[in-house]
Amino acid sequence: MTGMAVSNRYRRMFGEVARDLGFVTSQQVEAALQLQARRRAAGKEEKLLGQLLLELGFITTVQIQRVVEILFPPAKDVEVG
């Protein structure tokens, strides 16, 4: 899987989870995705969707942390042998 595929998967899922938790609206996610696409087309530094939502004032750092915890839960300790 390429880095871009991982990035696209993360971006799509991040917005869905944030929306489902009630942290942002579909319109806010769409606005951030459009900004992300404009930045990419202009050759500017790519930013993750969460970063853009934060910069736009749509989400807090605590909410971002919660979404990331859902997307990438910490591995549980597993006893070996």
C-alpha cells in the first residue's frame, strides 16, 4: 500500500468518525477536504484533515485525540508463553 493510499484512507475515515461522534458536521468536513485539495493543487504542504479542521476552528485537540484513539486503538498487552 502506498503512502497516498494510507493518507486517503485516514482522511476519509477521520472525517467519518469525527462526524459520527458529533464533533463536526458533514459540511465542515467537506470544507476542510476542499481546502486540502486546493492546497495540494497549489503545491503547498499537505496537512492531515484533523489539522485543517483544527485550524478552521471546527474541532479541538482533545476531539482529534479521541478520533485517533478510535481509528488506531492502542495495542493490548498480550502475554506470551
